[in-house]
Amino acid sequence: MIRSRPVERPGDHLRAGAVFVPRSPVGWQTMLADLSLILFMVTAAAMADVPDRKGTSRPAAAPASTAPAISEPLAIWRPAPGGPTLAQWLAEQQADSRQLLSITLRYPPAAQAEALRLAAQMAAAAGGKGARARIVIEPIAEATGIEALAALAYDKGPA
């Protein structure tokens, strides 16, 4: 009968008194990730059982802003010699009920009455779009004359 030698395993030739610690195929990073996941699940389960605190005061919600949302203009009109009038320019634009016409006038402080008259005139010239127009009139100390412009944008006007 042929005797075969037993298969040698790592650690069979250890010094006397040495202890063999087999290596796990799982690294320390995997074990740490498993423990972190277990900790997360235990914490989530514990937080689910905590009743809501009724006595704590939460910060009051900010009141809704009354300032209109202003977007980038789709088209801008400025008066120019030989250019179209405001009414002609509006007629050339794509009609869309979501668009809002903004008429802006910047004027030197001495020309306030003229700026107000021009704003009313521009709103009337805009026709139907002028009825819902946002009109902004700004005094600018450095202005040399009245600067007027009109812009169409998908702005949300005041409710």
C-alpha cells in the first residue's frame, strides 16, 4: 500500500508555540462598510419610532413675495429715427398671452412730468398689451435725457 503524504497547508511549519491566524477573504474595508450600513439601518429604524415634537417652534414660513418674477426679455424695443413705432414693433412680435410688456423710462429729476406723459403715451400706443404692461419710471441723476425702452418677456406679473 502506498502511503501518500498529507497535503501541506500554510502554517504547518510554524515555530513551536506560534499561532496560525488564517486570512479572511474579506478585507477590513468591506467589514467597515458592513458595520456602517448596519449602524445606518439601526439609526433609521430608531428615528422612525421617534414621535414628532409638537412643542418645538419651527421658524415661520417667509411670506409670499409680492415682487414680480422677472425673466430675460425675448425682444427689446427702443425708439430710433426711422425705426418702427412701438405699435408696429408689437404687431411684428409673436402673440402669446403669457408674455408681459415692460415699459421702462429713465429720466433726469427735472423731467418727471414729461416722463409720466411719455409712459402714458407708450402704454396707449401698445394697445391691448399696454393694458397689462408693467411700467417702471426711474429718476437717474446722471441722465441727460429721457431714455425709453420696452421689453417682452415671460414675466409673472403681480397676481
